[in-house]
Amino acid sequence: MIKAIDKQRYILDFTLSSLWRRKGKNLALVLVYTLVVFVLGSVMFFTQALKNEAALVLRGSPEIIVQKMVAGRHDLIPVSHGAQIGKIRGVKAVKARFWGYYYDPGAQANYTLMVPEDLPLKDQEIIVGAGISRVRRLFRGSSIVFRTYDGKPATFFIKGVLSPDSELLSSDLILISVPGFTRVFGVPPDRATDLTVQVANRKEIPTIAAKIVDALPDTRAITREEILRTYDAVFDWRGGIMIAILAGAVLAFLIFAWDKAAGLSAEEKREIGILKAIGWETADVLEMKFWEGLVVSLSSFFLGIILAYGHIFYASATLFEPVLKGWAVLYPEFRLTPFISGYQIAILFFFTVIPYTVATIIPSWRAATIDPDAVMRT
Amino acid sequence: MFFKPGILALFLSSLLISGMVLYASFTGALILRYWDIKSGSETQLRLERKTYLISTILGYVLVFQLFSLFLFIYTADALHPFFTGAMCAVGSLNVNQWGFPLVVLKIITFLLAGLWLIINFADNQGYDYPLIKVKYLLLLVLAPLILAETIMQAKYFLGLRPEVITSCCGSVFSGDTAGVAAEIVSLPRASMEVVFYAAMLGTLALGMAFYRRDRMGYGFSAAILLTFLIAIAAFISFISIYFYELPTHHCPFCILQKEYGYIGYCLYLLLLVGGVAGMGVGVLMPFRQIPSLKETLPSMQRRLALTSIISYLLFTAIATYQIIFSNLKM
């Protein structure tokens, strides 16, 4: 046993020094390999991090959202529907929500106006998100004028700015009072944007959602799970598409790797010839090639992962942010919560190391079965 | 559904593995047809060189196969939120009829690939390629299974329609539904415990008999296979509940999750390694009389037997430790 380990150690030792003797060629390979791992790894870390953010955000969201539908479109819901829903067994609370979008020509951006549930605001007071504060230079005490639904101006005073920590969600958010909301949008007094339903027992959510739709046929009930699932699917799909597109790059890399492994220089051939002449067997040369592949693969793999990690979580995914995240004028500035899992690493391994290994098997075998006398004679 | 990174990765690896196995079995067929150790012809020389390539390829196939088995289960587990009612891998595997057969097939191909490597290793011990025909025949058996696995995996993933209501592990692996899984669970716990420990002890005894006195090789090997199946049944029937600390939870997949410290990987790996090594002993039995293997084969078999006993013992030890020190007292 010890002897076998020692043998592998000597082979590894020899492999490392032989790799170092051909630094130029091997470093080029490691560089390209690292780049491939880096790009794929960035895509995967990024989508996973976005999924996590979505999950974190949705954890606090209501179990069921009830919206009224008119002609297939979302419409204002009568507040009286809430009383009906409240009668369903298992429902803990029903609340009316008021929210909407306001286009501000000054900033050329859309704001989200929302009435907070448990934050009392006076009629003319608003609280703005950090993004709006940045773009419109609004701070505590300053004022902003909105154009209401009937064309009249309405002035609001800034009571405060939301903390930048929640910027991913609140960059374009304005918190407003119910009277203020009604004044800007002209919503009839007995209507709300939608209703939120709190359910005491998680397992009853699907049943209660079905009962709501049954009792109020003109509404749709959206459960939290559904939203989460949809986010998951959308981000996964984006990540998957990116990877499928990058498959071309991986293929090019594999051809490159095959070529590097197959194109042995005369000197390398001589080296293997001499090794075999002094007593190495084909199996030993194959083991050497295995260690060579392992060293190259693992160095590039881990280097690529570390770079991808830095790129996503410290450099805010500068390279392909616009593709995966979408875009907006009031784009939030945020840093993703670092997250990395064994599953992602395993998938990345399947996308890079396994194809690389497969691509180099035949060239390695060709090299290992070189005839010593044929090489040394040339 | 298809464009999930995990699914893409599994597809890629299946395609690569199938390609490698196809190439290997094509070469294997040539070897079966033209192999003639006494000849010094160019063809024979080329074939002898090719055997190195095939061994290397199959070695990688085995490793990839093992990785992809676990990646598959993990991916199935990660898919469960897409299916209403599914709570872990069981739910997502149940979405269509391909899920569970696929897992079984993956385990079978892994075991066969392991046995192939053992035969291959034994073959390399003899100077005159004594097992060459056997090993390439086995390869021709293995190849269709791996291809079938690739096709089944494609059918499974392409047949996934999110939102289908599936039964969750709570209802498949609980006593009141029908099916094989439910029958395992409803087996009386006490007798299952007796069977499990008896099987382990019996296997251990046979293993020691083989290791010390070189007897009962076939018996030991058969016992290993039987115990492999019993251990899985026992895991579902009574070991699992001590890990989950929940008397009604029998799922064999949840244990792979983070909540249980990924101990499931360790347990299943021990079972798989023990199974392959132990069955390898039996597979090598008929070749002990071959002159060029007479010297090396018995000691190799002993080492395999030892590996297999140790793996099974560790499995039993971990399970027993959990049963004794679990917060669940039955």
C-alpha cells in the first residue's frame, strides 16, 4: 500500500517538474481553461445569488395575493371582497393594498408608489427610496411635485429616505399615505389595488386559494410558492440559456485542449521514448498523463471559481449584468449576498473538467503507446 | 424545464459517457473477433495497445457514473419546488414513470462498471491477458444498459411538466399506500432489525472465513449482494427514522440533504463500494485456476473482501450509532 502511494508520489513529482519545463505551453492552457471556468462559474453564481435574493424577499411577502381580473387584465378590487374572504376558515387576516406606478418625466423613470401597512404618514408626507433620492436629489425636508390623474399639481414633502440596504427592492419606491395615493391616482374610495391574505397554516394555502377563486370568480389568487417557483424558473432559464450559448466556447476550448494534448513536440516524444526505454510501462505513462490532467484541471478549476466568485460578489458582476439582470433607469446599486454551494461546483465540474478529461484521453493514450525505438531513432 | 444548469450537466455527461462506452465496445468487439495472443501480427499489436485505452476510458466512465448518480439525485431534489405536492427527490422522481427505474438502472450500471474494473485489474496482473474475452463480453453487456440509461434520462427530463401534482415522500414512504416502497415500510420493524443485523453478521462471518481460510468465496459474494438489498430496505424501514428523528419519515433521499450533514453520501458510498468489492470476489472465483493468475488472484480477492467487510461494518456502525444516540426513542 505504502509502496503504491510512493510510486504515485514519484510519478506526480516527475509530472510537476515536466509541466514546469514546458511552462509556456501549459500556462497558455491553464489560462484558457481558467477563463472558461470563470465565465461559466460567473453565470451560475450570479443566477443562484439572484434566486436567493428573490427567496429572501418573498419570505416576508403575504401568503396569497388576490387580484380582480377584468377582460384578462388586472383591475382595482372592491374592498368589500375582503370581508367575504375573511369568512373562509383558516384565513388569519385580509388587508387591502394600494400601489401603482407613476411616470416622472423629470427623471424619465417610473416610480412605484405604495401605501405602507404599518407606518402612519400624514397626507402630504412621503418616504422615498435611495435611487430616487440619488436621481432627483431629494433629501429629508425637500419637496416634490406630482402631476395628479386630472392634471393638477400636488406637492409632497420628504419625510425620510429608505436605507440603501434594501435598495434592490426599494430603489424606485415611494411610500405614501392613503389620501395622498387617492389624490395622485384618483382611485375610488371603495377600491384597492389588490388584497393580501394571511394564512395561519402553510399547508392550507392551496385549498384556501382555490376557495377564494371559487367564491369570487372574477379574481385570481397568486400564492407565494407560485411566485417563488416562477422566479426560480425564470432565473434558471436565463442561466441555462447563457450556458447553452457558452457551449460554443466550451467546445472551442475542448478542441484547443485536444490539439494541445495531441500535438506533442519532438522533445516530448523523445522524453516519453526515453522513459519507456528505461523501463516505464504504458500504464505508468498513462498514470503520468492522468496526474498531468489532474494538476492542470484542478488548478484552472479552482482559479476560475475564485475569480468568478470575486467577479460576482465583489465586482458586482460587471461583465454581464445587463443580460442577466435586466435594466432600468433607476437601477438599484446593490451587492449580492455571497453564496456558493457544492451543487454549483459539481455542475461546473461537469461542464468543464469532465469534457476536458474526455477530450484528452485519446491523445494521452497515443502518447503513452509511442514506440521507444521509433522515437529515439528520429 | 430543460434549461436548468443541473439538467444540462447531466445530459452532457450522459452523452459523453455513452460516446465513450460505444467507442470502447466497438473496439471490444474487434478484440473479441481478432484477438490472438500467439500472433505477432500488426493487428494483434494494435489491439494490445488499444486495451490500455479501453481500460483508461472505462476507469473514467466509472468515476463519472458515480458523480452523475449523486448529481442526478441532487438535481431531482432541487427540482421538487416545481411540482406541487413534492417535498424532496421522491416527489420529483414520481412525476413520470421514468424517475425511479432510472435511479435503479444508474445503480446497476455503476455496480457493473465497478465489476468490470475489478476484472480488468485482475487481467492486468497476468502477463498473457487471461481474462480479455470475459471482460469485453461484460463490456458488451454494460454498453446497452448505459445507452438505455441515457435515453431514459432524456425521457425523464423531457417528460417533466412542472406543476403536476405528485405524491410527496410523506405519502409514498408511509405505511398506508400500496407499492414496493410502502411494503418495505410496513414490514414489522423488529423483524426487519433482526434481518438486517443477522445479514450483516452473516456476511461478516462469511467474509472472515474467506479472508482467513480462503473458503466460501461464492457464498460471501452472494451474501454481499443480498445484504446490499437488505441494507437498502432496512434503511427505508427503520434506520432512516432515527436520522430524521421522526417516526413516520422513511425517505431514502432526504438524508442526502444539508440538514443531516450530508451523511447520506457517506452511507450510500460505503454501501456501493462494499457491494462492488464484495461482488468482485465472486466474479473472480472462476478464474483462480488460470495459470498466470494463480499467484496473484487469491491475495487480490482477500483485499477486496476486506474492503467490502470494512465498508459494510462502517455502514452498520454509523447506522447503529445513530439508532443509539438519536433523540428518537422507539
